[in-house]
Amino acid sequence: MKLQPAVKKETAFVAAGTAAMSLVTVVAFFGLHAVRPERVPADGSVVLGAVLGCGVAVLNFFLMAMTVQKVAETEQYDNAYRTMQISYRYRTFLQLIWCVLAMVLPFINPVAGILPLLWPSILIKARGILSGAAVAAEDHKESTAAADPGTETPAEATEENAGKEVNG
């Protein structure tokens, strides 16, 4: 099975976004450590947790995208549904194992390790909201530009005529 361009593009988006948000997480840990060093760690466990968590999150997304690509090529609904269920089960199990490891292993900060699992979903939803808002703004701009500014609306014409009748 050949990797489709959409899978490459979306995986690259998720990887870049998750890496960026993981970097923000690490910076936040170090910033909070400067304020509250006794409560917030800022060491290699934070960086390692963020890097490995990012890897698990991107791997999970990539496996899901590959499954969707495979299912899209299938014409049998039952097989497609079963394939998606099995993929979901294994991917969820992968994330569960990672969460347990992040909490148990002393050299991984659990918060920094688990937080990257949330970034892909948040990034995809935010992109959808922002692109929807951009489309709505563009549609509004086009509809406003389509109206000829030199012509009166019926309401404006009625108000103007009513004023003439009263004054004239």
C-alpha cells in the first residue's frame, strides 16, 4: 500500500504542531520552575517525557491515518468496520501502555510525557475552527463587496422618501 499525499501532509502537520506544543510545554516547565522550584521540576525527565510523548502521539496519528487509507480502499463495509475497531483498540492500548510507563519510570516526567497525547486532537480541532472562521470571513467580505455601494437599499429609499414627504 502506497502512502497517500494526504496522509503525509496531515501527519507532517500533526508532527510539527505536536513538537511545537511539546516545546511550549518544556518551556512552561522551566518557566514555572523558576517561580516555584520546589513544586515544578525542570530537568531531563521533562524533556525526555515531552519527546517520547510526542513520538507516541505522532505514531498514533500515523497509524490511524494508515488505517483510514486502507479502509477507504475497501469496498466491504463489515471488513472496514472491523479494521477500524481493531486499529482503535491497538492504538488505545499503545497509548495506555505509554501512560503507565510515563507514570512508573522515574526518568520520565508523567505530565510532560502524557500531555503530548492531547495535542493532535486539539490542533486538528483548532485548525478546523480557524479555517471555518476564515471561510466565513471571506464569504462575508465577498457578499459585502458584491453589493454596489452606490445603490440604495429599499429601506434607505423608503426612509429618504418619507423624509421628503414630511418636509415637502
